[in-house]
Amino acid sequence: MNDDQLLRYSRHILLDELGIEGQERLLGAHALVIGAGGLGAAALPYLTSAASGASAWSTTTTWT
């Protein structure tokens, strides 16, 4: 973890439950959200602010 990341995620690192080891695991994690309505739209900002290594989302609307 570089100095910029340490500064950016310092509040996460200070949490006893997370620490620097947990933050490094988050940086290496991947998340996929399928559907950006309802719950998906609410989850996306939390995933990106939690600094997951990579996040992606997919949504389609099908009218039948």
C-alpha cells in the first residue's frame, strides 16, 4: 500500500475490526453487482468507497 492509499483509507485502517491487513484484502478483492436498481444502486457507492480492488456492474431492462 502506497502513501496515497494509506492517507485515503486511514479511517478504515484505524478500525479494530479491519486494520491494515483487512484494507489490503479489500484492495485485492473484486465485486460484481448485477442490477443497478433498488438494492444494487445503493450498494455501488459503498463498494467503491470501501476500496475494493475492482468493481463492475451490469444492468439491463427488458420490456415484455
